[in-house]
Amino acid sequence: MKKTTASIIMSTFILPGACLLASIGCKKSNSTAPSTLTVTLPDSTVQAVNIAATKTGGKFSVAGYTANKSTYIGLGFNQPVQLNIPFMASSLTFNQPIKPWFYGTGGYLPTGPSSVTITTWDSVHHRISGNFNGEVYANAYDSVPLSNGKFDVSYSIQ
């Protein structure tokens, strides 16, 4: 069977090109939004840029450092959670470059009031977001309020 020039052009260029364009046009994006973590202190707002989030068993951990790695924010909370229902954080941590360096809750430190509200949770694509606030302690007499905390993070399962 003799192929015509039109059939050669069709089979060599047009059909493969059309298939490629169709697959590109229908392909879902694998990119995800960057993770964010911010909190307001009495005298400044801290925005973390180096952020890691994990889910280990029934516990979530969200943590991040500022760009110069001088300030650290950590948040932990347990499952189960319900969307838009506030609950108490299992841990809340704030580290800074000046004394006292470490503020936290629990253990040898007082457990202050804290609140976490999960606003979205996508367990299929491993993304969770919400708001938090609380009081963290260096000792029984020195505390720092953390307010307007917000996170929107992709998490890994450990």
C-alpha cells in the first residue's frame, strides 16, 4: 500500500502533536502552594521561612525558623480534630536569640492557655491550615503571649 504525502504528514506530525497538546492541556499541576507560618509577639511579627510539618501517628508538628535562623516557632496538636472547633495545643514553643532563649509549655514549664483551630485539612494531598495563639513560658514568672498565629503547610507522614 502506497502512502500519500498527506497521510505521512498526518501520521508523523499532526496526530502525535494533537495528542501531546491534549495531554498537556489536561495535565494537573503538581505544584503546591508554599508553606507559611506566622505569629505575632508583643513587639513584632515573626514569619518563618524554613518550615517543616509532620504527622506521626495521631500527632501533628509544625515548626519553622526565620530567614536568619535566629527565631523558632513550634506547634504541636493531637488528632482527632474537627474543622473550625478550637482546641488546646499539645505543645507551643518559641525560641529567640536573646535570653531567655527558650519559651514553651508543659514539662517543667507552666502550661498556659492555648488555642488551635484547624480551618482546612486535606488528608489526601497532606495539607493543613489553621490559626493558633497561646502563652509560652521561660519560667513561672516570665511569659510571652503569642497571638494571630497562622499556618498553611504541606506535611509529611512519618
